[in-house]
Amino acid sequence: MAGIATFALAYVLSQFYRSFLAVLTPALADDLGATKAELSLASGAWFIAFALMQFVVGVSLDRFGPRRTASLLLAAGGGGGALVFALAGSPWAIVVAMTLIGIGCSPVLMAPLFIFAKTFSPARFAVLTSWFVGIGTLGNVLGATPLAASAEAFGWRPVMAALGLVTLGVAAAVYVIVRDPPGHEGDVTARAGFSGYLDLLRLKVLWPIIPLTALNYAPAAGIRGLWAGPYLADVHAADTLAIGNVTLLMALAMVAGSFIYGPLDTLFRTRKWVAFGGNAICVAAVVYLALRATAPVPAATAALVVIGLSGMSYGMLMAHARAFVPADLTGRGVTLMNFFAIGGVGLMQFATGGVVSLSADPAEPAATYVALFWFYAITLGAALAIYLLARDSRPDR
């Protein structure tokens, strides 16, 4: 359990790093001249680097185990990237730093999921994954009001430098404390390399699950991590502290959402319909913002909270897909689905940056965010329609 607790600290950092740019948007714009498009690129670079690394992480987990895989990548990429961020002198340095941090954070969820899959019964996978994500999502909380207050008190550079040192310390703790699953001696089968991913992609049962896995987290992560700040500043003239307060509420909702989703498959004896229902609620909340982008701040905040609460079906979808993955491909199975989950968010960060740029209207700032919210609603709705074709996986199978 000490190893899982250490991974929880690492995952808190990972969640922080994927969401903190929204709060620092005004400071980075003032100090470095960073535009919304450049910050969208930086945020997207984190997710794309994270996603592409999943293939390396999957093979490494099966071959070398979670301890070495997670600790070395977190130290080099996470700690190093945070220090590069603290020293950044231009928007492009922010992009480079976020890429490094994405690489460093890439194994810190998959490593404990690998341990769960190898150590616990399949029926407990959804609740363990969802609750672990819920604990880690506290990083979103730290990336809201606490970050805003710290940045105002000490400056964003010293804060990022301190976070870099903390990340290096957590990486060292992972290396010292974590133990690989009992009996794990590395995968030496014929499918030990990247070819195992091709075997997984041949499983047609996974195909209808993949689009929703790729898009279920995109509205919550994208809006919380990037667009909430500009939306509140441009449409509602909110300052940094006000943005921090609203994003704090959304972050707390994301934490709660993970814990709520966790036991629902056991309660309702279905994973498919739990995930479908939750994402349908998320679509409805995004449509509300698209229709009422200029709604008063309390109403807009409530909609953002619902998006955060309902947009945390990641653990349920991972459990849904995990039920169809062969045992010898466990590491690659969870990382393949995580590739789609995080890669989808990354692509949506780039795509939404384009949507915002193309729809920008200085005379009517709300029009930009109407287009943004409709884009999220339509893409998630399409993935949800495809998911209707998926075969259910019950927790007792």
C-alpha cells in the first residue's frame, strides 16, 4: 500500500500539470506575450507527448515493471520539464517544457493500473481505477485557487521551480518504495514488443469503445485545463483569483465524479450504461453553455461543475475495455486505451485552439465560446452514438 500511496502523490502532480495553464493564462500572456493559440499548443503538446509515450510505457511495464518505468520517466521528464518551464523566456519554451512534463507524467497512472490488474480481481478494477483517479484529481484542486494565490504571492517562476524539485523528490520515492507485482519477471513471450498492440487492435470488440474513450474526458480536461480561464476572463471579466475559485469548484466536482463512478458498475451490474448515462449528462451541460454562454457566473459555474462531475467516466471505460484484454497484454492493454484517452484530449486541445482562433470576434467575445462549446457537444455526442454498438462487460465476468 505504501507504493500505491507514493503513486498517488505522483498522479496528483500529473493531474496538476495537465490543468494548471488555465490559471496562469493572464500571467503568461503579460510576461511572455503568449497568445491563446500558443497556450493551446502548449497544452496540446502535453497531451500528445503523454499519449505517444503510452506505447513505450506499455512495453516497459510488461518488460521492466512499474517501479523503474515510472520513477525514471517522472524524474527526467516531469522534474526536468517543470524546471524548464520556470526558466522559460518565450512561449515556445513553454511548449517544450509542457512536452517534457507530458513525457514524465505518462507512466504514473498506468503503473498503478498495471499493479491493480495483476494483483486484484477484475471485478474490482473499475472502483480501484476510479477512486485512484479521484485521489489524483486533487491535483486539479491544487492547480486552481492555491496556484493562483501562490503565483500572486511569489511569482509563477519560483512556484514552478519548487514544483520541479518536488517532482524529483516524488520520483525518487517511487524508485525506493514501490515494489513490482509478485511474480512479475518481465514479459518474454512472442508478444513482448510493440506487436502486442497490433493484436489488441484486431479485437473488434474494442472498436466501439475507443471513440468514447478518446473523447469522454476532453470537455472536462480541456475546459478545466485551458478554456475556463479565457472564457471567464473574456465573457465575464473575471480576474485570476475569480478564475481560480471557479476552476476550484470544477476540480472538486471532478474529484467527486471519479469517486461516484467507481462503484456504479457493481451497483447497476453494467459498465456500458453507466458510462453512457454519465456522458449523456455531460453533453447536456455543454449544450447548455453553448446556448447560454453569457449566463450569469453562478449559472455558468454550475454547468462547469456538472461537466466536471459527469466527465470522469475514464475509470469505467478503462474497466469496460480491460475486460476484453488478454492477460499477457495487460500493460499494453491499459496503455493502448490510455493512448486514446489522452491522445483524444490532446487532439481536441489543438482542434479547439483552431475553433477559437477562427471564431474570434473582438466585438462579441461570447461568440468564440459558443462555437467552442458546440464543438465539444457535437464531437462527444458522435462518440456516444458509436458507443451504443459496444458489447457490455459486467463486473462479475
